[in-house]
Amino acid sequence: MSKSAKATTAEMNAQEASTASLAVYIAQMAGELATMADRSELTMLAYFLNLARVEAEAKSREHSVEERGRA
């Protein structure tokens, strides 16, 4: 494998790790906000925040699997 191909692979792995980490953070924050919204009886807002949490968790797992597949 050439140096440029190795660099590209490393950059892609770093991007995947960064994306997965960001998705985990978003999931955590959305979960906390959903709890706050629910406690304040902001039912619809809590619902949408929980949807965002679930989506972020799914993307985190998806990107983690892709990263492991490249390793």
C-alpha cells in the first residue's frame, strides 16, 4: 500500500472515530434534554428529543462497526 493510500485510510478511520464520538455525545445530550422536557411536561418535545437520541445511538453503532471493519 502506498503512503498516500495509508494516509487516506488513516484519515478515514479518524473521521469515522470522530463521527462515532460525536454521535455518542449527541445521544447523551438529547437523552438529558428529553428527560428535562418530560419532567416539565413538554411531551412532544421529549418525544422528538428521544427520536434524536435513538438516531444518534444508531449512527454511533453504525460508524463504530464501519471503523472496526476497516481495522
